[in-house]
Amino acid sequence: MNLVESYKDDLKLIEKPWTGCWITMTVIALLLLPWFGNEHLIYMGTLIFIVSVGIMGQNILIGYTGQISLGQAGFLAIGAFSFGHMAQMGLPIGLALLGAGCMAAFFGVLVGFPSLRLKGPYLAIVTLGFGIAVYQTFASFEVLSGGRMGLVIPKFPALFGLTREASMYYFSLFLGIAFTLATYNLISSYMGRAFVAIRDNDIAAEVLGVNLTRYKLLSFAISSFYTGIHGAMFAMFMGFIDPQMFNFSESLIIFVAVVIGGLASVEGAIFGAAFVILVPQVFSGYKEFVPVIFGVTVIFIMIFEPLGLAGRWFKMRLYYRNWPFR
Amino acid sequence: MSLLKVDKLTVQFGGIKALTAIDFEMEEKEILAIIGPNGAGKTTLFNCVSGVYHPTSGEILFAGESLLGLSPDRIAQRGIGRTFQNIRLFNNMSVLDNLMLGRHMKFQRNILQAFLRIRKEELLHREKVEEIIDFLDLAAYRQARVIDCPYGVQKRVELGRAIVMEPKLLLLDEPVAGLTVEEKNRVAYLVTEMRGRFGFGILLIEHDLRIVSRLADRMVVLNFGQKLAEGNPAEVQRNPEVIRAYVGEG
């Protein structure tokens, strides 16, 4: 039996022992992957962890706070290039990551200001403009982008006798888990509640004493911090960046991942990240059809499962939890 | 000193005068009803007091301090809570979370506590919220999503969300509209109980005159943005101007 006996029980991160069980098993499986999986699997895993951090951030903004943003590539680029420059200056990786995140968060706040006045599609247009402006800035100023050759970034070092790839894998796994936990904590706290309140009914939220300015800007700052970290990790993973990697279609892919994974869901962010990484891999022979697959999936998701893959996942769990009753 | 003083309040939307030089005062722990036909400006008045609209001219004093130019969240912090005529709840949250948001201002907010899952505050405020859940008899709906709850329950949740703010002044915009007779009586009871138990001053908009005249200590009648009459319910209902506005020429 799983009776809630105190208010404290209601606040537990993992409610059912069974949930804890399979989460532990998943984490152990992920930890063992470098020993059993091939190089390609490690590559994919690393990429999914990195991307899911960014998708989680954008899910906080788009899914939870309801501020539609299409400028993610801008924050990615800011994160990646700040990390690149800081790493080239010889800063330790942790510090450079933090710096990249904070730089993106700073620009997030700047972009957040229009959100105080604009809603829905209008905000989407402003953020879209921001994304393109950042791309153009990096493309035209060689001081920032490292010129035609792009910016070469020192890769993650090999640690504890592991290969370089495996070290990077563990580092991104660690970051992915840390950010997942932080996101779960954030959204179940007073702040997450305030974000959802702003999405559901901003006037009512304001009348209850939620400072719209502060929380909208906070949401922008936090989400761009995540995206900045995503960009920085991606830069380190690739070992090389140029502005072309952060064009508008990158924003769209992140947006698609948020929607397909499931709005306002942390698991959804991970599913969405896995989707946008795995689909191009599976259909690598038909590259030109990947956007078509994304588009069609979004349409199907919108019609049949508005909560995305996370909604499906939730229903599946509910089904097995209640089995054989329905 | 009066709890709320509205002085020559005028609101203009372009050429339309929604409110013209409205004056009234209310004391602490008073239940003051605002009545009037549709479009009289009652909700506009509420929106001005709670900071959603900014009046064209005039003054609103709450406990002696001006509320003009403050944003709604600052006004909420001063101690004014409100409900809405057409329910404005956070539809995708549970009833419990809706009520917890009412405690938002009282939280000691700390971004690190949020990220590190330190939930001492949360438990503290949960106690208070549970008290109100008992008071409003919402225990059966605690974990239900608000949008799945019946209308009467949603009305009560909205009432509860305003109560947990522990305001000094509560603005209730048609709290019994659309309810059954039974539910109406229950809300009427809750309103008087709220004053007795929590000591709120209550400013009330209502169309159901039978309920209002039973609840209110005094009434203010608005029509076309102007104050028609003020006084205790019996006086107001005998006022010929009021009868003309409500029933038409006799």
C-alpha cells in the first residue's frame, strides 16, 4: 500500500518504491553502457544527455511558463562561443561552463524584457528575431566566431584511465542527472508553481502576489542558462564550432523536441531530446526527409496526444499500475 | 481610520466613462455590497482597487495609504485579496496547488531552496492551506485538477485561494452567481463566517438581492458608472432611484 501519511510524504520526489526501482536500474544501465556499448552508442548517449539539458530549459520556459520562444539557437550560440573563448583563455572546464551558462542567462533576461509586454505569437516573433540576430552577429564578426575556420575547442580530457569519449559520456551523464533533479525540484517548488500560474492565468497570478516581471525574467534566465550549458557542452563535444551550426533550423529542432516530448514535463524533455537525436540517425540514408518526419510527428502529436511522448508514457504507466483493472 | 476609502474615482476608456466620481468608505470587518445592473461599473471598480486597471483620476486609500500606480502584486502584498466573476483559476493545477499559490506571498522565497528541494516552508504553509480546505469542505477534491471539478467546487476553490492569502480586505466578485439555492446559502454562510473567524473586511458584488440584503451591513448602488445610493439594505431598497434603475419607471 502507498498511503500518504504526512504532508511531507506528499513532497517526495519518488512516490512509489517501484518507480525508484526502475529509475535506479536505468541509471545503472547508463553507467555500465561504456563497458558494453560500442563507440556509436556512447556517442549517441552523450549527445542525448547534452541536448536534454537544453530541452529541459526550454520546457521550463515554453511548457511551464508558457512563453513561446524561437530564439534558442541564439542562446546555444552564446553558450557555445563564450565557452569556446573561455576555454581557449585557459579557464578550467567547470568555470567556463558556468560562465557560458551565466552569459546565456544574461542575454535571456535581456530577451525576457519584451515578454513583459508581448504574448503568444508576438513574443515568438521577437525571440525569433533575436535568434537570427545572434547568428548574423557571430557570422559577421570573426573576432567572435573565430573566423572562417571556426573556433577550435579543447575536448574533454580523458580521466581515471577511461577513454576520452567515455569520460565525456560520464561527465554529460552526470550533468544530465544533476539538471534533471534540479528541474524536478524547481518545478515542484513555489517557483514552478508561480511559472505555471503565469501560464494558466497571468492576471490571477498577479492578483495573488506573483510578481510577473520577476518570474517571467527568472524563467527566461533559468531556461537560457540551461540552453547555454547545452551549447557549451555541445561545443566541447564537437571540439569545433562555427556559426553555421546555430542557424534558425536549430531553434526549430529544439522547439520541435519540446513539443514532441511533451509540454510541461521533465521526462518529456528527455524523450524529446532522444527523438530529435535518434530520428536523424535512424533515417540517416534519407537526410532530406528528417524535417518532414519532424513536421508530420508534430501534427500527429498535436491531434492525438497533446501531451506528447510524456503523455503517452504517463498513460502507459497508469495502465500497468492499475493492471488488470482499467 | 477607514479600511478602504474611494474618493472621486473616475475611469475612462476613450470616450466611455466607466466610473464617474465614485465615493465611498468602508470600515474594518465590514461587509459592504456593491450592487447595480449589468454594465454599471462594479467590476471596473474592483479592477481599480486590485490594480488591474489604473483609474483616470481620483484616489483609493487602503488603510490610509494610496494604492494608485501600484501593480496588482504589490497591492496583494498590502493585504487585498480578490476573486473573479468568471472564474480565473489555474486550470491545469490541482486544487491544492491553487490554494498553495494563495500562500505565495507568505513564502520565504529562496532560489537555492527551490533547486535543492528544501521544503520546510512548504510544510508550514500546507498546514494553513489544510485548515482552509477543511473550512471550505474541499478535502475530497484536494488532488483533483481544477478543470475537472464541478462549477460549485471551482467557485469555492477561488474563494479559498483568496482566503489563504489572509488579506485585510477581500473583494468578492459575484461569489454566488450560477450556484444552486443550496450552494448559495452555503456561500452566504461562509462569507459571514469568514468575517467572524478571520476578521476580513469584505467588499461584495452580487446580483442576488435576497442574499445580499441578508449579508451586507451597507450597500452602494451603481448605475451607468455613477453612485445612485448608499446605506443599509432596507434603506437602499426603498430608494426610488434604485427601484427605477432595477425595475424601470413605475
